Amino acid sequence: MSAYTLDDVSYAVSLCGLSESEASELLENVNKTGENVSLELLFKYADFMVKTDSPRIDSCDIPAGRLWYIEPFCGSTTYVIETEDRLVLVDSGFPCYAEQLLSTLRSIFPDYDERKKDLILTHMDMDHAGLLSGFENIWMSNTSYEDFLGRADGKPNLRERHPLRTPVYRISSLLSRDISVNTARMRALNTFEPDSSKPLSYIGTLNIGPLSFAVYETSGGHVAGSIILYEQANRIVFAGDTLVNPSDMAKSQMEFIQMGTAMLGTMNADSAKAKAERSEFFALLDAGGWILCPGHGFPIRHQI
């Protein structure tokens, strides 16, 4: 197959507003992917990055206040725990949807800009870390924190260091407008170092207002530095991409995940580890009812 030219990729370049240098980088990486990324697949991905469809929104009461869930056209579900004195967000979608998410949050919470706010990132993937401004603290594992520090210095992120997948991740970064960010508000939450020999290992407790999250780091099945947050008093677990809920997921979300799988083969760094992590995730739940919050899709009511 002959190499593509800038004219061949011009639709994606124009649609996503890439600069001349970004267009050249996009072309270079498309030509490195071989048959995994056809022009048809590239253009479909670009289309997803500029969709303006309204997100799905729902909520439920919890002892601490209210839990909101916001699912965009594609990208991670954003969760908001609304307590009396602050908002705690878990994950924040794609960078290209940041303004839409911000508008949605302001419509739900008219005083959003004045509220005390914290953000917790379950992992560093661009579809979970799109809105990274306006928070007092942005909490994450030390591995993810070090990744963002590296990005600020111009180093490739964790995903882009995988030699066989680097071109696809660079394409995704460019089209989703994933850029280096100010790390001043970012905080590593580790009290303990993770034990990579275990599927999940306890790394500390994060207390924010009335909320107390027991934090477990995965062994890197989905991506290194991923965490799971157990909030015992409110019976909520935020699983990141250790868990997804295809049975309650927008059609566009499912299509996007299938497209990503077609481009990469798997969304996990190590699928065997990911399977072990899911098993351990459920093993840590005690008897009673839980709200399981997946990385994609709406929450699952789970009874033990």
C-alpha cells in the first residue's frame, strides 16, 4: 500500500482544526499504522471528536447528598458527588468535550463556579481527563501524577510508550485535542506504594469533606496507575475502566469502544491482568447493596 498524503487526511485535519505541524504528525502516524487505521476509520474517529449531541444525565440520592452521572457522546462517564459544601467529580471525559461538560455542570449547578470542587482521576487516559481546570485539587495515583508531569515536559504519555500502539495513541491525542496541562493543582494520593504482584493493592485513604475513599491501585491491566475508589459509608465504588456497563450505555459509546478495539486490538495493556482485577474488585465488596460506577455506561445496582 502506498503512503497516504496530506490531501488524503485533509478531512480529519480540517474537522478537528489541526495546525500544520499537527497535520504532519497525524499523517506520519497514520502511515505507521498499516492496515489497522484505514481512512474510513480515521474519518469516523474524527467525526466522534466533534459531535455536539447532548449527554445523558441522571442522578440518585445517597447518604452524603446526591450522586450525578453524565455520559457524553463518547468518552468516560463523569460522576459528581454533590454534598452540602462541595462537589467531588470522578473523571471528566475527553478534552474535546470539556466545554460541553462545563456547560452541563453549570446547568445542573447554577453556582458551579463558586462551589468548592475536587476532581479524582481513576486513570490518565485522555477520555477520562478532559476537564482539568477550576478545581482546588485534582487527585490521582502517583503513577498518573508522574505521567502528567512528564507530559508537561514534552515526554510521551504512558499509552504512547507502547511501541506497537504509539501511532494509534498519537492519532487519538491529536484528534481529541489532548494537550499538556498545568499540573499545579494535581496531587498524588498515595500513602503506600502499590504491590504490582497483586491484582489490587491498597494505597491509602482519601478524605474529602464527608467522603472517605479507600483507594486501591490496579496491577496495570487497563493501564498503569489506574485506581478504584471504595466509599463504604455511601456504598459506592468508582471502578474506572476496570468495569464498564454495556447493558446501560449509549449506542454511540458502544460504537466508539468497538472502533477503538478495532484500531488497537484491545483497550487493555494486559487483558489477563484486567480480568484478575475485575475478579478482585468484586471480592472486596462486603454484604449489602452497592452502587457500582463504571468507567463507561451508567451505574449498576449490585446486591451481595
